[in-house]
Amino acid sequence: MTTRLRVAIIGAGIGKNHMIAYAKLMHLFDIRYVCDLNIDRAQDVVELMPGCRAIADMAEAFADPDIDIIDNCLPPHLHAPISLAALEAGKHVICEKPISGSLADVDRMIDAAKRIGKQVFPVFQYRYGAGYRAAHALKTRGLLGKAYTLSLETHWQRGADYYAQKWRGMWKGELGGAIVSHACHIHNLATHLTGEVVEVAAFLDTRVNPIETEDCGAIIMRTGDGALVTSSLTLGAAGNTSRFRACFEHVMMTSDTEAYHIGGGNWTFLATDPARQAEIDAIVALYPDTERRFTGMFMDIHAHLTEGKDVFLPTMVEGRHSIELMTAIYDSARNGRFVSLPLARDHALSDGWLP
């Protein structure tokens, strides 16, 4: 019999999207609570899952011994403290991005999880889709060869309606701008495929909206595999598109442009040597567009926690590097310099990059 993991969702904003995914996996998950200070919003979400309760006090969920997982969907400034509290309550944690606003808090989460014997799963749902799964499979089978260049585009449209949520666009609420809330996912695809960033140079600016944080950026990175990466981001585009293009020794790959699911289907894979195209196509054909986004990630969490399976799951090593990369980008942009990674433990921004 399949073990159903019992979950409490904390935060009914992005938490609703999580619930939609859980509703497809009712054989794997039992969502017991949705907690939000706006109880009407929580009630709207619980209607998607029979037997789920709307509550306004997360302490009730933390105190319930039956709860296995706290799914932290709160605004960014609450990610680290609430995740730490959930760990101390003896729960596994799923945490939306960014998992924290400082390397120091990430290390506290890692240490607490190790001490308590629970796990934290950072949310990087973009890798769950046929296109990126095929790209990663080509890598693991040794068919990509040397990484040359990657071109990343996060060209989205955000205006006054988006910033009506008072914590958005605020350093203390959102913990940053476009590199924190928007480009972190496509940056994770790049590092998952070609290794952690070891050097970065960045320009950031606020050009679109009357906010505190950046909404445009141009970033250059070098990864551990030697790939040269450019990342272009703006929140002033016409509509929302993302694109991931990578040139390897043996294959050039280009994603679709769907902003919220560029890991999905319709990627193109062109062999440098046309004689090898059939070999590449055969691998790509093994990955139909299933297990998308949150659904795929939650399936992997279940397989990991109940069966110990070695799956495609984002790790806290990746979560920490994501925060380290954000730290380095802010350092580079503010100080006009190249920044090498990994950062020293006593780096000036290790306790946070807020001005």
C-alpha cells in the first residue's frame, strides 16, 4: 500500500498552485491544512482537497504529530524563520524561493535539518518537463560533450497590479528583485546542467517600476564546467517569455519560450555532426511531456521520503548555491567587480544582501 504523506500548506498565495499539483496526487499526499491569515483565501484553496481544513494559526499545524511536511509558501522574508521553526517541530520542509535572504540562514537550515534528521526541499520546479529532462539525459549519457556557452532570457512583464502585494518590490519583504524572484529558476537550470558558478559579473538596475529592488539585469557567469553564461532579465517586456539556449561540443539545444514552464516540451536538439542526429533524437523521444512543474517535484519528494529513491530532486546543496549566486551578483553589481565563488564564510554579505 502506498504511504500518503500528510502536508500542511502555509500561505495560500503560491500555495494554491501547490495545492493544484497535490490534487493530482491524492494517492500520494493528504493535505490536512492550508494556513493563511486571510482565512477566506485559505478556504478557497482547501476546496481543492477533500478533508482539508483552513486555519489562521500555523502553530496548530506545527503541533499536529501527524503532519509529515510543512510546505512553506509564505512571502520571502518568512521563508527562513518559518522553515527553521518547522524543522524544530520535527517536520520535513518544502520551501519556495528564495529559501532565505542570506547564506547564514541557509547554513542554519542545513545544520538544523541534519541535527533533527529531517530534510528541506528547495522549490526548483522548472526542471520538471520533457525538454530539460532530455537535456539532462544527454548529459548523463555523455552525449553533450564540452559546455561552450549558455544564453538565458527572463523577459517578463510586471506592473502595478503585481506590486499591489505590499511586500513585493520591497527589500524587507521580497528580499530582492528580478534575480531573486524571477531569474533564480533559469539560473538553476544552468548550474544543474553545467556546474556551479565560479565567477560572476553583473549589472542591475531599476528601470521599469517605481520599486526599491532591481527589475532589469545583465549578468555574465562562468560555471564549473567552463561554460560561459549570459543572463538577460527584465520585468518590462511585452508579455512573459523565457528562453534557455546552450551550445555544447556535440549538441545545440533551445527551449520553448513558455515563461513558467521552459523545462517543458518543444525543445530543439541539433547535433553538431548531422550523422549523430538520429542518436540524439532517440534519447529525446524517451521523455514525453509528463510530470510537469510542481507535480513532478512533489512526486520525487514522495519517492525520496517513502522509498529512498535517487531521483531528480533539487537538493539543499543547490538551494545554498542559488543563495550564494544571488549574494555574488549583488556584490558584483554594487561594487563593480568580478566576484569568485565559492564565497568566503566571512564575506561581507554572508548575513544578507539587503541595503
